[in-house]
Amino acid sequence: MKHLLYIIVFLVTIIGNAQSIADSSVIPNDNLIGFAFGKAARQSISVQLVGDLLRSRKYDSLKLLMHSQNSALMYLSIRACEFEEKRNRLIFSPEDKKIIESAKESEQQIEYRSGCTIREMLCIKELFNRDNYIINKQMNWWLREMVRLQK
């Protein structure tokens, strides 16, 4: 019985470490958007970066990210800029508007993760045209939180 207990503890430890390794190996994925995913409920790098810029009110840097080849950064920055434009915090140039319109027709893929179980590949065009995706609901909540935490 004692040996069985040691084996169970050993297996649980190995499984927990394997999950941590798996979670950390996906964080650097450039096209990953995650507001709270994996065992540690962490944010993806793109979410952290755009969130830092939004909280610091670095709108020019956010607007530069709209030109990014990285689809996750492009999507997040456009959504953040549009949110701030509605709040009269920034103004789009004609060039910015062209970039946004072009992005809204993009077929580029974004990997979206939420919690431990939701993992989807989504097209940017679909994300801008549908409000019922979980990612859009989380995005709206996240934007309100970032504004609340602004410096």
C-alpha cells in the first residue's frame, strides 16, 4: 500500500511538470492570443505587450502595431485603437483607416486559447465580423480592464 502511494505521488508530479512544460512551450507562439490560458492562467505575449501599451497610453506605439506582420499583434492593436478612438483618445489618419479596412478582410489565422480546454484557429476576417466568439467577449472585458488600470 505504501508503494502504491509513492507511485501515485510520483505520477501526479510527472504529469504536473509535463503540463507546465507544455504550457511554457506555447507562450512564444507569435500568433497566439490568450487572456488566461493553461495551468497558470497566463496571458500570451501579444496580449501582455498590447496591454502594457494600452495601460501606458502609448497610442502611437499601438498604431504602429497595426502594421505588424504578426496577426495576433495586428488584431489586438486594431481592437485596442478602435476602442480608444470611441473614447476620443486617438484619431485615425486616412492611412490608418486603410490599414484597418485591409486587416478586416484578412484571411490570416490566429491561434486562440482560453482556460485549459479551448484552443481554436480563427481567421481575422471572421473575428471582426462576429460578436459571438468567446474571444470577442473576452476582448471587450479585457479592454475595459486595461482602461481601468491606465496610468
